[in-house]
Amino acid sequence: MAIRDDEVILIEIPSMTRTESVYLPEIVRGFGTTMRHFFTSFGQGRTSRTMQYPEERRENLPIEQGGLNASNFRGVHRLNRDSAGRVKCVACMMCPTICPANCIHIEAAESPWDDREKYPAKFEIDELRCIFCGMCEEACPVDAIELTTEYDVVGLTRQEMVFDKTKLLSIFDATIDKKPM
């Protein structure tokens, strides 16, 4: 069925004035926003919004100035240990299943301990591929995987940023005394 002429509404686009065509009001408004932020920084005693890393670290700053808020910050992963010092993971495959970045790889093996069926013979997380969403932490039924507040882990090669079970457990050992998230 064809559209009738009386159903068609013609809309005319109003022409822009000369000032609007060069976007001058928007440029002035943007410059005003820049100047407002500039003078607000000086009012707080800060001359720059740039942090001088590594001399100035996020965890030493107040939250208002860009400091680290441990309640909602997600840094590198760690594998937790149980009370006996063994890896807490039971290789249930929940974390690699739910991971949207597909950066967790687990190879399960029969557990040498009587209190569980399986344990991870191989556990790897590609930290460069990870989007740090925290879904692996939420999905874990035994709280074996956790995101820490560590953010300054460096690797010279891509392979160095693929954390295996040993490295993830060493991060646990290094961060066990820090406040958990």
C-alpha cells in the first residue's frame, strides 16, 4: 500500500547563523569549562592533576584526589590458600566458564587430598587479556580466586604477563597481610 500525500510531513531544517556555523559559542563554552577546572585545582592547593608515579602512589592519596578505594578497585588476581597452605581451588571450572575475556585456563587433575575430588594441575590467567570485571571472583564457590589492590605489576614480554599457579600463589603470599577487598 502506497503512502498518501496527506500523510507525508515535510520538515525544514532551519539554517544556521554565521556564528553557529563556526561553532564559536561551543568553543567558548568548552574553554570556560577548562578554565573552571584549572582554577578549581589551584583552589585546592594542587597545581596539576597529574600524579608523579612512582614517587606518589595512589594508595597514599585521599580518595577525592584520585586515591585508591579498596572497596571497589580491582587489580591483579591471586589464588588463595586454605588453612593447610594448599591451593584453595577445587577446579570446578566456574571462573573460565563465566569469564567474558576468556583469559582463564585451568587443567584439572585428581586431587591427592581426601577433602576434594579435583585440584588445578595447571591454572593460568592472561593479565593482558583480562578486563578486570571481577566475575571470576563472584563465581568462585570456594573463594579461591580474588582480585587484589595491586596495580603496578610489570612484564617485559607477553608471556611474563600470563600468571601461572605459582605466581598467583606468590601474590597471595605477598598480599595476605594487606586489607582484603
